[in-house]
Amino acid sequence: MSTNLRNVTLICAVPILLGVALATGLAWSGTPDSTAAVAAAASGPVQKWAKVSVELPASHAAFPPGNGADIANGQCLICHSAGMVLRQPPLTLDEWTGEINKMRNSFGAPLPADQVGVLARYLVGINGRQQSPKGPAAVDGQGS
Amino acid sequence: MQRSTSLRPQLSRRRFLARAGGIGLTGLLGASAWEAMAATLVELPMVNGQRELVTDFPQKGAMLLQRTRPPLLETPFEVFDQGVFTPNDRFYVRWHLANIPTSIDPATFRLNIRGHVQQPVALTLDELVREFKPFEIAAVNQCSGNSRGFFSPRVAGGQWANGAMGNALWKGVRLKDVLDRAGVKAGAVQVRFSGLDTGLLPQTPNFMKSLAIDHARDGEVMIAYAMNGEPLPLVNGFPLRLVVPGWYATYWVKMLDNIEVLDKPDDNFWTTKAYLIPDTPFANVQPGQQGVKMIPINRMLPRSFFTNVREGAVLKAGQGTTVRGIAFGGDTGVAKVLFTSDAGGRWQEARLGPDQGKYGFRQWEVPLRLSSPGPHKLMIKAVNTAGNAQPDHPNWNGAGFMRNVIESVSVQAS
């Protein structure tokens, strides 16, 4: 492409791009797919990379007192803050047991098997509901 | 677009006025009771839905606290009324593992591409920016479990309302181009991604997600180094995040530093055991239903929301106003957004805002005049360009994934 042609292209491209920008900015019910246009227009200044250092807030929340609170404070808080547990909906004994076993089996919580029952009953006590008479727990116990 | 001040979102919010000592809360909150005294509390419309609006996370504005460590921060819904791009400092945050680096030095950071390739590559951030063609795309990032708190019966997990989503203009490089630099060998089947975060216990599985090789090379999956024109906030994945347009956010690996081409299917925990959905329409099953085939979660479903009118709002009868909101098509664009003010009796097409890309949010608006005083049920439904519409009844599964029922708000005309 000659220098002249390049200049012409630039001169023409500016109003066209402006037109596109205006059309996209103002026209409601625009074209259904402008992904390609967005991709083609990708440019801009080179990214400047600065070191980033931040501080994440700590959680000082502890579990409320009760039989099993020491297990909850000692075990659950290794990997996550207490709020995750306290903000759950009230769960049944089976559902809490399922959650505890997910933490042991999938994520490696070092909770001895003989403490699962105590912890589950504690969690029902602070945030539980009666077992549904209709059978299986609603929760599928995935690791997510 | 005309803004209607009469319909500003009304947050159910109250100042927390505990007196010095915070007696009632010391048991629950321990040492943080003192800090909580100044906190603003928000009631999400679900049992046990009280959340603190916090401002102490780095590079973030006011966010709804779901969990401090590892952070789960929800975008307050009124943010979505401000436009189709979610500001970086209000963009939701979701981490699985608590060992998150809090300091990243771009001088030493490397993106590694390895595995079933011709030659492993370690790229600096400058090389990514300088040596690859930039690519930009608007795309919604939505947590698989967005809206989990509205499941009935309730299920365990992050108890989000509708704010575990956001739309950004992502800028970076195509994954395909980066894979080509390393040279994918014949026989590659998947590409696995992981970031700098790790678990607290050595036995906790590292967070890794995989995509099929053809998906990874489709020219849309990308590695973002900028979000809405700025570097990503650290808690949103600085310096690099995988962007998988149209797919749930579990695949959008944050602090991405490792790309591994696999010559056999990934068998890691996060791919084979977690983030599985029933292989049914809308991932819908009955509570307790057994024997359903489970598959990895994948493409998003269409959704739409009201952003300037909330449950219980009071509107002036006989007076015209504008109702508006946002919609997205899931794995493709929005074809139309349908509105009803008589609980689904008569649907009308909403006017759509500018199209910023088929994977992004799209604003919608309708003029509304409720002539008769009394209760009215407003509903909104998106239909995507593949013809898929939001369902009339809520989809349900035990993990609380993929909610996309038609949204409704009950208002009062007086």
C-alpha cells in the first residue's frame, strides 16, 4: 500500500469508525452480532505493568458456643471463614453430615470420622432444620 | 435512554445500630463485632439472607459479603442499572481456595504453556502484550451457582442472590494464538488451566479446569490482561484470566499461569467430580431424583432481570414510566426480551439497547402505564438467537447451578 493510499485510508477510516461508534452508542435495536466489529477495533496503548500488592481482610468470626464449637473452630476455619457456614440455609442432619464428609473426602479436612456426628449435631443446633419426612436430602454433595 | 427517578431501586437496608459492646453479637462474631457495628446490613430476599455491605476488600467498592476467606463477594444489584458494563470495583468475586497470592510482580510472572506441545513456552506479560495480536470481546462472567439462594428447596453452597455475575470488555490475546506458539501436537484432546491459588492443606486438590481442544482453539476463548480498559483487580484474577465466552465462570481461571495440553481426558477432581450437572434440559431434576447422568457444566442459559423496579415497589396508577433491565442470551445473543404486566397474560417485546457483542449484557426497556390501582405482576423473559427462552418454572438441581427462570416482581399501583 502506497503512503498516499494509507493516508487516504486513515482519513476515510476515522469518520467510518466514528460513525460505527455513534451508531453503536445511540442506535437501539442495533445489529444482532457486533462481536467481529469489537474484535477488529481492538487496539489501544500498550499495557503498563506495575507490581500489585494488596492485603485481604481477615475474618475474626468464630462459631457460637455449644457442644462441638471447638471442632468447628479447629477444623472448618482451616480452609474458610465461619461466615460460609453461618450464612447457609438451615440444613438437616443428613445434609450437614454430607457437607462435613465432602470437606473430609474431597478437600482433605483432617477431621476424625468419630467427630463427624458431634459436629453435624452442633451445626444443626446453630443452623438446622428437621429432617424432611419425604426422604432423601436435597443436596448432592458436590465439591463446589 | 430516559432515566426514571421514581423507580430508583429501594434497597432493603438499615444501619446497624448496635451499642458499644454489641452484646447480642459477640458470640456469633467474636472480635469482629466491634467492626460490624459500623457495617451496613442488607436483607437478601431469602431465609438467613442478611449480608454485610463491605468496603474493605482491595480494589473493590461496596460489595455484599458472602464469605471473607476465601473471598465470595456479590455485586449489589443496583449496580446493574447503571449500564451494561459492570465496573471492575463492583464486579463479583469468587475463590475456591484460600491461599491466594497478595503480591504479584509482573517482572517475574510467567505464563507457562506445556504438556502435549512441540516446545514448552514461558511467556512474560510484556511478551503477551507485544508479540500477540490483541483481541477484545464483551462477555458475561456468571458463577454457575448465581441465584443459588433462591433454590427451593434450598441447597448448600454460596448463597448468592442474582449478583454473582458481571459483564466486562475483556482485552487480551486469543488462546489459540498462544497455543500455536507452543505448537499443539497431534493427538491433543483437552487443555487444562490452573492459576496461582492453592489450598491450605497439601491434600486439597489444586483448582484446575479443562476445555476440549477444539473449544480452546475456537478463536473466542482468550486470555485477558485487561478488563474494561484496566488491569484486572487482584481478586478478579490479576494479571491474567481465562475468558470463555458463553460458558459459566468456573472455566474462567483466575491468576492463570499454567496451560497444559493433554493427550488424554483430564481426570482431576475439579473436572470429574465437581461442577457436574444433570444431563437434562435446564439441568433440571426433582429433589432426591436418582440415577441421572451427570456431565460437566458448560454453556450458559438466557436470563433477564429488572434493574429499576423491585419487589413491592409502589407505582402511580395512570402515570407513564419506563421499566428497564438487562438481559443476556447465555451462549449466544439476545433475540428478544418479552415483558408482561399482567402475570403472563399478554407479552410485549421490549426495546433493546445497543448490541455490544453477543455474549454481553443487553439493556431493555418498556414504557409502562398501570391504569388500575392494585397489585400487578411484572415479568420479563429473554429469548436467545438459538430460540431458547427462559422457562416458566424454576429449574432445580442439588448443586444449585444454572437457575434461569423467568423473573417477576409484584408491584402496587396506587
